[in-house]
Amino acid sequence: MLGLVAEGRSNKEIAAEFIISEHTAKYHVTSLLDKLGADSRVQAVALAAQRGLLGANGGTAREPARSIAALNRGGRSSASALAGASRACAHR
């Protein structure tokens, strides 16, 4: 799911990909943002990239078990990681 968020997919598109309701997709995307400590999808993608959770081809590699395990190990991001992600987002 993180890869689809990185691709810029909407909740509706994510739902279609996983054959789930749009509401369920929104719930899972919100959960990803929470686990990453992100306030937006853009910030979530920046943090995920910093943590090596996205594939080298721009986030299309879908390895959910590895990504979720890494998120669970990492817990919430530190203030410095958030500041770095904010700077990275500001330069775009």
C-alpha cells in the first residue's frame, strides 16, 4: 500500500487495487501515516524513502511484510527525522 501512496494513487485507486472498500483503504493509509509519524502523504513518502521502505524505482516495489516490520521496529519518527522530511518536502 505504501508503494501505491508513493505513486500518488488516490484512496479509490488503492481500494480498487486491493479489492477493498474506499473506506478501508482510507483507514489503512491513515494508519501508515500514523506509523510513520507523518502529517501528509508527501511527508509519509519522504520519511519512508529515508528509512529505505520504498523500492529504488520510485516506490512501486510492493513488499508489505518488510515495510510493516520496518515500521513496527522503527516506531514513531524522531523530531530530527520529521524536520529532515519537512526540508526535503520544501525543496520540491
